Amino acid sequence: GDSVTQMEGPVTLSEEAFLTINCTYTATGYPSLFWYVQYPGEGLQLLLKATKADDKGSNKGFEATYRKETTSFHLEKGSVQVSDSAVYFCALRLNNAGNMLTFGGGTRLMVKP
Amino acid sequence: DAGVTQSPTHLIKTRGQQVTLRCSPKSGHDTVSWYQQALGQGPQFIFQYYEEEERQRGNFPDRFSGHQFPNYSSELNVNALLLGDSALYLCASSAATWTANTEAFFGQGTRLTVV
């Protein structure tokens, strides 16, 4: 079946450090790919998305490129802030599957001042 | 725009009881999906409602059931609660015109604790 695998956390970084959170997927079709963020005590917020191969999603300094050849969608940010501390989820949605999202297990990011 | 609203925010139930969770979708949305997020894990898809019918279902037993009302709001019902049903239950809404760019908006969730 379809699945998403994320690097396990927690990831602990100092402020202004470079961030990479790895995400790979397995899908029977051609999915759209998403990164969601969950702040403590809150629901999920869409961070960025990409709908086809080689697309780059970006938002708030975060970027991820849809790599079909490596089935990956790694999240990057050049300079993290304390306010970026949260749990990040990679997800896929098959384009013939309505709005059903398949999520990875999440990666907790902790940024220290 | 109030976004997706869920109630209650927290709930404590006893094993074997039944529970009903509620969700109001974002204005303009007519499709509601429910997810279960166990502590420390990613959300798992339970089911999706559109036009008052269950359209898709994940790998959950039939103790989990739902309903959608004419105003597009939705309920999730869980019968015969088990300790393992303790989780954050998330509701997501979207427009039914599904394209690759369709975005799901999530509520803040209902934290269910079964004791």
C-alpha cells in the first residue's frame, strides 16, 4: 500500500542552523506531496505542497522538491528560528483518492536559542 | 471565517462507553474527513463524508461510524470504547472539486482519553 517514511526525531538545532528533514514515499500512482506542521496543542497546518515531479513547494523560508526518481520530498530551511519548533509531517495524496491523506510518523524539531 | 471547528476539545470516557465528536467545516467546504492521531504518531485516515454519505474508509473497525448533516457538519461516533482509542481526533474539510491543488484544512482536534 501507499506509505510515507520520515526521519525519526527529535531533531535539535541551534538558531540559524540549516534544517533538512528527510521524507520518502511509496505510491501506486502519481501523488501530490505535502508538508504539514503541528504546533503544540494545535491541529495541522499546511506548510507547502507539490503536485507533480520536479515541482518545488515553498513557504515561510521552507522548501521541498518533488523528486520522482528518488521518491523523495525532503524539507529544507536555510536558517531555522526558535519559532519553527514543532512537529513536521510529510504526507501524500493520490490524485484519484479524493482528499485522503497518508501521513508519515512525524519529526519533532526543537530549535534552541 | 471561523475555519474548521471541533467540539469538545477534550473528553474523558470509560472503557465500553460510546462517544460522539463533532465538526463544522470551513465556510464553502462540503467534504469532511476524520483522522485519528495516536500520541507520537502521524494521523491515520478514518473516513470521508460527502453529500451525506461515507465515500472512503480507512482501516478502522465498524465501531467507528459517522454522519454528515445537510449543512455539511459531521459527527464521528465510536462505540464500545477501548483504551487504544485514546488519541487526538482531527477533522479536515475541503471542497469537493478535487484537483491536485485541493487543500484540506484541519481543526484543532478533540483529545479523547479512555480510562
